[in-house]
Amino acid sequence: MKLPEIQRIQVYEGHPAAVYALAPWKNMQFFSADGNGNIAQWTLTNPNGNIIMKIPNAVFCLRTIPKHDLLCALSASGEIFLYNIANRKYHSVTCDSTFLYQCAFVSPYLYISAANGNLYRLNIKDLTLEIAWRFQEGLRALLWWQQLLWIGSQKGTLIAYNPANQQVILQVSAHRYSIFSLTPLNASTLLTGSRDAHLCLWKWENNELVLLEKVPAHYYTINAIVVREGFQQFFTASRDKTIRIWRFPPLQLQRVIDYPRRGGHQASVNALLWLHGSLLSAGDDRKIIQWQIEAI
């Protein structure tokens, strides 16, 4: 079996702390955020970025909403920041003092998963904040897919929530520990990654969720999953300092990107972003690396 060729293109440096989040933007630009609350803006072809905002706590999630020229940042102290990219002004809204992990935009609402078990809903037009739903477990991963909000809890529960009628339509024990990442592979297949280091593939059809495969994909937590659109290829990032390249169907591990062999990250890999034909990875070593990976 032919394996994909891998080339490290360049390294983006300047963050003074671990980089936890990446988000795409227009004209080959992207944003990054770190554990000290610094948010930077970069151009893919230029290794020198600019700090555009400083938040007084770690940022675990960035989300861009191009239609509204907004960059959304969630802090570890319970604050939501909405940064207008065009005029460089921002508004902030405070939730309860809790870690905010991920968000999903369902116009005009920004849904936010929180460590206290609340699913918050923020109207980006008038900045009204409310609790859409409460769960007995802390909430971590969040995804808008197939007209449902998919939520991964800190105890490994996978939840499908319908915001239209505010009803939970599915709740399944998916992993042993916290679910960190939720990513659709295609229109009917969902990928989940967890602190148990396992990768799960799920089939969603006729309002039924079926587990297709569950594999030990890494040695430690799977922090992020990203799919290469238009190809049968996706990538996982882990606390074990590696990025792994997968093919589906059938599920096959193609390559491992690490520091000794490929010049990868020297600490936990926290975030992935597929942008303009290349893969971006960010980690605890305060680096963002651009990769060129052959599609097979």
C-alpha cells in the first residue's frame, strides 16, 4: 500500500504559552489562541503573525463567523468574547465562573459547552445570554451537524440535542472518559475522540446511531480531529505528541507525524486546521506547524 508523502512547510512562532485553538479566516488567514489569553492573526504564507487581542485567561476555543465578521473566543474564566474583525472592536459576556470549552453557531445563536454542565445560548445580535439546557455531567465537545447539536460530556456521554424543540433525542455512553472532539466524516458518519485515547466511528441514519468501529488510536488523549474535504482522509492530534493520518473506508492508519522522524511537536498537539490544501497543527510547545500531505 502506497503511503502519503509528508512535508513540513514552515513553523509559526511567537506565542508565549501553549497554543490551544486555531480558526480559519478569509484570504489564506487564520487565528490562534494560547494559554495566556493571547489571540494572534496570521497569513498562511507568512510565518510572522500579530497579536490582535489579549484576554485575561486561557482560551480553549476560537470560532469565526464570516457572515458577521466575527471571531468568537471562549475563556477558562467563563467569558465569551465577540471580536469584530473589520473594526477591531469587541464585546464580552460573562457566564458563571466556569471553563468554557467549545461553541457552535446556529444563527443567530452561539451555543457554548461548559464544565458546569450548562449549555449556554448567546444571541449575537443583542448579546442576551441564557441557559438552553442543563446536564448532570460537565460538557466538553460541541458540534452542529444534521440539524442537531452533538455534545460530548466529561464522562464520555454522547448527546444529540434538538435546539428547535429543546429536546434531547439521543444519549449514549460512547467513551470511558471525557469526549474532546466531534467531527463529521461525511453526511452520515461521525468521528469522536476522547481522553481514553480511542477513536469511534458512528453511523447516523433514520435517527439511529450505530457504532461502526472503536479503535485505540493514540497513547493518550485525542485532542482534535479534522477531515480533509473531498478525500477519504482525516487527521487526529493527541497529547502523546503525535498527529496521525487515517484513511476511511476501510479505517486504516496511514502515517504518524512525530518529532524524531518528521520534526513535529515536542509536546501535546492540541489543535488541527485544514486550510487551503495544507494541515496546520498547534501544541503545548507554543508552535504552529504547516504540513503538506499527499492525498491517497
